[in-house]
Amino acid sequence: MKKVEAVIRHFKLEEVKDALTEIGVQGMTVSEVRGFGRQKGHKEQYRGAEYTVDFLPKAKMEVIVPDDQVKAVVDTILESARTGQIGDGKIFVLPIEDIIRIRTGEAGDTAL
């Protein structure tokens, strides 16, 4: 099992969620986060004063999938979250040792 974490533009969240649902992903966790990468934020003007926005709003989605579904999930996120501009986000793939469903006590793949 793998955990696929994607930090994406917040306005792409629904599109990515719908695309993942279409390929059979059954659950995900989404958080609103703030951060920056290479673009280091941007400058804005408000009432004549210029200020720097260091942390940009993003959406972080986490999906746990069996090993054989990882490539499809990553490809789907890449395709549906991409705008082609700086700040599109990142995808992280991490190993998961075990999963336990609290309600039933099921573990491993059956807990997915």
C-alpha cells in the first residue's frame, strides 16, 4: 500500500477529486494548507501599499491505494491538476506499513 499526497491549486480540487473517483478511488482526505515552493510567494498592492504574500493557499489531498493503483492515481492527478504554470504543486508517494479500520478492526488491504 502507498500513500499518495498531492499539494495542488485549490481551484483544481474538484476536478482532481472527480477524476480520481472515476478511476475507482474510494476515499481521500483533503486539507487546506498554505505554503510556497520555487516561486517564493508574490507581491500584491492594497490601497497603495505593496506587501509580499509568502504563503500561498493550496489544497493537500491524501489518498491510500494498493501498490497496483499508484501509477494510475499519480497519472490522474498529474493530468487533472496541471495548468502548466509555476505553482501547480507536488505529488509525494510514501509507503504505508499497515491500515486498521477502527469500526471493525480490519487490517491491511481489507481496511481500505
